Amino acid sequence: MNDHKQREYPAKPADVYLFGTCLVDQFVPAAGLDAIRLLEREGIRVHFPMQQACCGQPAYTSGFPEEARAVALRQFDLFPQPWPIVVLSGSCAGMMRQHYPTLFAHDAPRLSQAQALAERIFEFTEFLVQVVGFSRPDRAGPTTVALHTSCSARREMDVHVTGHTLLGALEHVQVVKHGHEEECCGFGGLFSLRHPDISGAIANDKVQEIRKAGAQHVVSADCGCLLNILGRATGPEASSSAGEASLTGEHIASFLWHRTAEVNV
Amino acid sequence: MSTVSRTVAPDFSERSRQAIGDEAQRTGIRGAMDFLQSKRKAQFPDPQELSDLRDLGAAIRRYALANLPELLQQLEARLTANGVQVHWAETPEQANALMLEIAARHQARLMVKGKSMVSEEVELNHAMQAAGIEALETDMGEYIVQLAGEKPSHIIMPAIHKTKQQIATLFTEKLPGVSYNDNVDVLIQIGREVLRKKFAAADIGLSGVNFAVAETGTLYLVENEGNGRMCTTVPRVHVAITGIEKVVAKLEHVALLNSLLPRSATGQAVETYQNFINGPRKPGELDGPEEVHLILLDNGRTQAYADPQLRATLQCIRCGACMNHCPVYARIGGHAYGTTYPGPIGAILSPHLLGFGAAYPLVTASTLCGACADVCPVRIPIPDLLIRLRNEAQANPQAARKALRDSGAKHHLLLTLVWRIWALLYGRPRFYRWFSWCASRFGALAPRHQGAWTHTRAPLIPAPRRLRDLLPQQNRLD
Amino acid sequence: MSARERILARLSQASASEPQPLPNLEHWQPRVPPAGSAERLALFKELMRSAHAEVHDTDEQTWPELLLDLARQKNVRTLLVGNGTDSVARLQSLDSETLHVMSYQRPAEQWRAALFEQVDAGFTQAKSAIAATGSLVLWPSSQEPRLLSLVPPIHFVLLEAHALHADLREAMRVEQWATQMPTNALVISGPSKTADIQQTLAYGAHGPKELIVLLCHSREVSP
Ligand code: SF4
């Protein structure tokens, strides 16, 4: 149940900033490149501030707001033009949009900056659907996939809706609903390290549900979840259970680009 | 009646590991949660109605908290005028002492108990037993759990972790003359027969309180079984025990809150019994207790109250919806938490009741997925409170402002240093770029065993080139 | 200082929150059919029945016979009634070899064992009812003590069909609960039940196993 305010969306802009997020930068750079390709094909110039680092979420959720503020502050000055800021991960977008204002609640000048910034933050799929009006023919063969939406993205940004809109529009893609689809994948950032058994048990169930639903491929707009789910699917216990269908996955930007590119890559 | 709890591991991680390993229990809990989730969903077909109701529910609770000292005094005055004796307890020990005093005055041997989490919180049964008084749980779930020498694993469904076969075996072992039968109706009838005799014989009835109404001096109790009514009507003395936060200003507030409580809790439209207790038996009346007492318990609640953000914890109406929707609770069940209140509400409440020593693992054991806040009928922002509590636990103990008596209890120099360095790296673009460059260059050297992560997952290996290294020139903004 | 004073002092010292207005419940309207409509009555009956209660239509003249019939069908041998009301008088006149109508006249503790063991059914009137949740409102009194509706395994309730409120809040307002609360007020929405064993619903946990509503229509609208 989402009952946050309905957001008003701007017209399609000529320029956007891309906030790649540290996980994409470091672990899944292809998703960033594919996102740029998708946006450019829509006639949007994409600017990637090279100074960007992390949104500060790990420190914030771990209970280190000072450190989170220090890192968040560094991101404030990276986006001088009034362009939208497209974020490649739902939970980072949630952090910047929902929690920056909280983080600076007691710092009036920073607060107004944080609020202004928050207004310009768009999660990637949200931006494609609501601002770009993305619609490209599906050029690849039939496939069955599952969609996983990170919890913060679902609750703070309604990303499950836009993710399903994008996938649902692909003619040859069957999106299967998996059991407990709305449930967390067990990542939770540092939670996965502090409580590995609980985290692993949740991730395990997620992988099972996706497989049970008949999908061999999982698509997500959130790299943390994706790394967690795929890490679990190929982890030490996975290999031991013989006969398990393999599970692959990718960021939704890569998935969309691969299916809609003129020359199939 | 034995209340020895079975041996539980002293540490949260170990307890949760054990719980995760118990396949049968995990399936049972999962089944129960799926059931409760779908029933709740069916109760709220209209998202707008639900949203409006939650707004009102939250407003009612916030109003009560904003005026708590005045409302408590009004409640006390009205109850006293109605003939109810009001007692205040700062600690579990004080609450138990009050209880024992009342019991001693009436030379009580047997106390029948309706469902009361606060009585669990103060470990009342233990105190009663020590004084030679039998304290018998009469809610079917609680009765079963007590018979097994365990503690409730859920605040609404105490025996959620048990199968009917286990219960049938338990009855056969513990109740004379009962032979094995795992038909649920039969099991309930067995419980009914045993407990009816106890109701008729009891000297004191104990109950919790769902809401205490300041306007009228009313103790409001809801239940399905009728044991709550038995406990509050049959014995000569009724003692109600509750936290100081359970007060509401107006009688009609109860009507609204109860349009949220059962629907959120068990997915039923309404409970079988809503019981409004306004005082002891009046002259001429033929039943009902001759004495009614109310014990108002603090036990850390004033600490939560003192902080404007953490105060929201006290909005809780104990519906249990947060635990019914919690992915962590689903995997480990209620016992692993090791606290009276498990699940998300337990994680935000227990630090005030028990301190961070026992409660800190609970505060960290959340992915912050927000499922709890999504369903909370009174809109407690549970993930925000968890973040705040993590911050309090790790704050510098030297800091002037301490929201909890043991703020800073989990302050860890090394951990703080790690985050300082992290902030330094990520806050200084040049450092970050250098650091992440190294990570990707030497990613192939990443260890194959990455501590807890690789316990259940494949290792994380940085890509050989970062996104920023691969960017076409036109996208780079230096 | 006493515990009371210390607790209140701590609460009073706490920083004041943002002022909270007294919540206005005016806009919260139950979604039930209008008062007096057949639909509202139908909703009430449907909800009561889905909660496993029996609802029988009857009228002012015939309800005692209906009750007698039902009691016979259910093998009731002892029916416990209150004291001093007209309804009780009418039921007492039906006392017979096969159905003993017994009046609740002594304090419960003087005959607790018999109350728990020898009574098959109890009879009370309902003060009113609630459509939104399918509930009965009972205000026990010295004429209709509290245990009448709790201890006997079967509970017969006489309800006037016109006394049907939209929801609990309306009942509270119309009947002015806040200014004239009895010692005990009850809202009953079915027979006693539990789902504490594997979420399996079972009736008759501690209270009545059967709840039987005699819905009394006044002459003009009686079917
Ligand atoms: S925190 Fe909210 S959801 Fe959880 S028990 Fe309390 S009221 Fe219910």
C-alpha cells in the first residue's frame, strides 16, 4: 500500500545528470553504459559528474548520520544545472529523495539545498516511464523473466509499477509473478554481513520462488538486490543442489537495451 | 504448572541460526504469516479507506501521547470515582510487588490470567509462583505455551510455532486421562473443560488492557475466546495491568482504533467480545468482581516518551501486523528474539525496556525493508526509528545528549574509525577515485572468502573497469 | 516521591511535541446502508451468520414459543434467565417438566458450581445492535447479570430489529455511553471462538458455543 503523494513530472528534458551509484560504478558498469545508450537514443544528453561517489546510504542506515552527511554533502555541488538527476538504483534514489531532507533537518541552509536536490531525483525506470514515455519495439526472442523491486524503491518510489510497465510493454517477454514477490530479498546493506544466516535464508527463499515461478532470468533496477540474489543463486549452497536450473540476471537498463537495440548485441 | 523455558542459546545469532535450521517450525510460521497477511489484505479492499483510517488512528494515538500526563491523571480520577483502585509501578519489581500485595490481602491461591503481554514483560507468573500462587494462562494459545513450559512466540498468536500434533502430544503427556487426538475441535474442548473448572475456582483474575479511556475511566479489552471476560468477571478480584501509554482521550476513539486493530492483527472484521469495564460490582448487582485494580507500568516507557522522535514507539496498539509482515520474523520466529515483544515492534520497544545489552541485536536485525511501517495501523515509522536507535547505540558515550539511558553502549572505536575512513574516502572524490580504481584493477585478487557474505553467496568481484573508466568522452563531466 | 509522582514528573519534563489537535471523527462515516432500510438489516444478519451466529426472525407475540422450540431442538434442559423483566416473566410462564426456566437471583459466588455445570443456555436481551460489524450491544445489569451471556454454553439474545446502529461510534453517541456507562458494557459479535491452534477456527473456546439471535420485528414491518 503506497500512499505517498502523487508526483508531478516534467516534460522530457534535453539534458540529464546520471548518478551511477557506487555499486554500478564498481560492480556492474555495463548497466551504466546501457542506461546512457537508452537515454541518448531518446535524444537526451547524459552527463556523468566524475566527482560522484556514494549517496551515503550505508552510513545512514548503519546509524552514522555524521559520516552520511559528510558524504552526502559532497554530492550536493555536482549538479549545478537545473537538469533532472537520474539514479540507477532505486534505494539510492530513495535515499536522495526521501532521506536527504531528514538528514539535514537541523541544518536550515543545507535543508533547502537537500529539498531542492530531492525534487530533481528520479529513479531510472520512473524516469523512463513517467518522463520519457519510453516505448520501443521488442527485437529479441521469447523469454521468461521475473522482476525484483528493492523494498525502498517500491515503498518510496513506486518502482514496482514502472518496472512492470517497462517489462510488460516488451512483446516477447513473459514476466512471471513469483511467490512473495513483494518481499525483501534479504540484502539490507550491512544487514547481510551482520546477520548472514538470516540474510541468506531470505535470499535463498527469493531464489527458490523465482525458480519455482519458471523464470531463469531476474531483472531488477537495484544493484544491491541483484548482487545479493545472483550471489545466492550461484553461491556455495546452490552448486550442491544438483538439477537446479541456473538463474541469471541483469540490471533493467541492460535488459531493456539488449531487447530494444537495433542491432542485437 | 511449570514455566521453565527450554534451554535457549544466550546469543541472538545462535538462536536465529537454530530457528532457521528448524525446517518444520519455519514452514509453520511461514504458513501462518501467509494466512494472516492475506486475511488482513482482504479486510482492507479500499486503499483510500485504509489510508484515512490510519491517519485517524495515528492522530488519536499522537493526541493521547501529546497529552499523556494530563490524560493519565484524568484516567486515574475517573477510575477512582468508578471505584477502581489505581496503582503505579516504575519497574517490573514494583508491579509484581503490588500484585503480590493484592493477592496476599485476599489469601489468593489461584490466579486465572487473560492474555496480557505486560504480565509477560514483568514476568508476573514467575513472581506469583515464587509466592506459592498458581498463575494460570487461560487464552488457549497461552495455555498451550505455558503447559509446554515455553513462552509465547507472537504477541497475538502465542502458539503460532506449534502444530496440532505437537499440541495433542503435549495434552496427552500433561493432562491426566487425555488420550491422543489431534482434531482441533477436540483439543479446544479439552482445554475448555480444564479451564472452566479453574475459572470457577479462581481467587483473582488478571487481564491486560487494550485501551484505557480517560474520558470515562473505562478499561477496554478485546478477545475472541471469552476467557478475558471470565477472568474479569468471575473471580472476586480483577487486576488489570498495562503500560502507561495505553490511554486514549475519548470513548469514541476506541471505536475508531478497533476498526483498525482486529483487521490489522488477524484479518477479522471485529473480535467476538469487546469488553468495557467501568468498575467493580455495584450494590444489587449479582456478579462481577468486588474489587478492580489497575496497575500502570512505566518500565522504560518514559524514556521513549522523552525523545520527540522515539515517542512514536508508544503509539503502538499491539496488533502484531508488523511481525506478520516481517521477512526476518518469518525466518526466525518469535523465540529467537529473546524478548517479550518480538519482531519490528520488539526491536523498537525493547531498547527502552531492557537496554541495548539485550536489545541491540534486534535493532540491527532488520533489512529496513519497510514492510512493517507499510502495514502499521497507527503509522509508526519503524525503519526510521531503527536507524535512530542504531545511531544512539553507537553514539559517543561522552556525548551530551543521550536519548537512552545506555546510549553509546555499542560505541565501538574501531567501527567508528571504519566509518570515518569511509566518509573520508567517499567524501573526497580524489580519494574515492583512487580507491575504487585500485579495487577494480586488483579485483581479480579479491578474496574468494569474504566473511559473512560468502557464507551463503558467491564472492563479490569488482568489474575490471569501472563505469567511469568506460564512459564515452561526451558523457564525462569533470 | 511515589512511583506515581516520579512517572508523571518524567512525562511532564519531556519536551512537548508539536501540538496535536483533538482528532475529528466527523468525516469518518461507516459504509453501511441507511437506517431503517432492509439492506441494513440484511447486512447485519449476513455478518452475524458469517460469524457462526444463528439469526431468527420473529415478533413480539411469538418469540417465546420460537425460543422454546429452538431450546427443545438443542436439548436445552435448563434455561437461565434474568429477573424482574417482562421477558423473563413470559419465559418463566413456559417453565415445564422438560425445560426448566431458572432465574438468576442470587450472587454468583453462592452458586458458582451450579452455574458452570448445570445450565444449558442463558437468555438476555440486547440493548441494540451494530450493522457494520454484525454485533450485539449488551449492557448487563442487576436484572441481567454479566455471566448470563458468558457461562452457559448456548446464549439466546432477544433483539429489537429497529435498534440497529450503523457502527459502534454511532451506538456510543446515540446511546450516550460516555455519560452513563454501566459497570460493564459488551459488544458481542458471535459465539466464542479461537484460532490458536494452527489458525484453525474452533467455536466454544470458553464462552458460549452457540449464539442465537431472536430478531424481533414490530408488527408493522414484520415479514
Ligand atoms: S508497531 Fe504498529 S504494526 Fe507493530 S504491533 Fe504496534 S501498531 Fe501493530
